[in-house]
Amino acid sequence: MDLRRLRKGEWISAVAGVVLLASLALPWYSVEFSRGQIDPDQPNHLESSAWDLFSVTDLVLAFSALAAIGIWVLVANARTPSTGIAAEALATIYCGGAAIAAVIRLLALPGVGSLPDGVDAPTISWELGAYLGVAAAIAVPVGLVIAMRDERRSTPGRLTDSTGVPVDAAPEPEHVDLPRT
């Protein structure tokens, strides 16, 4: 594993993937309601994470996060830039769809179902996990696109060998004696 092979885009998508995976466990929505005369001792504030609320979207987002982290590992171990670029091209399509699904889930607040008598209409609001999750879900395909646009294996101006791996010194030129005619 050579971390010098990683470009800025792989770092962006991998960090966003870790944040996205962590955000799925954070609260995404909170519901506040008044129980009125039913049972004033019960809590009137409930929070739900993505794992609690979603049935398929949470798995789509988790797979998107794992794909971004997996590409980071793949590129760090790849011998040529083309391996990472091919994987990034495929993952960008999937992760872009996952980002759209995350935005839709943010905009479409979940319903609370039927309420018992005496319970006032609830107030549903977004929590930190929703904002982090959507931002990270968008950052994953953005990082992948940035990585695909940069086919270098090292930073500009840095010396590389013939395969593109960064080296510390330039190779010595080979001296060839040409025959005299």
C-alpha cells in the first residue's frame, strides 16, 4: 500500500464515506409532541437514526460509503492509474444515485402514522445526522469525479518512474555509444 498514489479526489471521497457511514447512526429526525392528559410522565421528544427509519435507503447509503472507502484502498494498492479510474467511473454512477436518494430523504419528512386521542400534532425536524449524511453523500461522487479527472499518480512537478510511481531522484540517463559511420 502506497499512500503517495492517492490523489485529492480519493481522499475526499474516502473521508466523506467515513462521515456518511458514521452519520447513519446519528439521529436524522426528531419528533416533538404533547401528550396532553394521556401520560405527562412519558417523553415528548423522540429521535430516530437512518438505521431506524429507512428500509432501503440506509443500505444504499452504506454501500456508497463502503464503495468510496474501498476505492481508496484499491487505488493505494493499484499498479496503474487506470484501475482506480475504472472503479471510480462505475462507483460515481451508483454514488450519484445514492446522493440523490439522500437529498430526497432529507426533503421528504417521514410521517408519524395515526396518533392516539389527546396527542397534539407532532413537530418533525431534521437533526445533525441528516445534514452530515446528505453532505457526505454528495461529497462522495464529487470526490470520485475529481479523482477521475486527475490521472496522475503523483503531484504535479514530482518525479515519477515509468509506471507513474513517485521517486526521490531522477533516473540517471543511459549513455549509449552510437556507431560511427
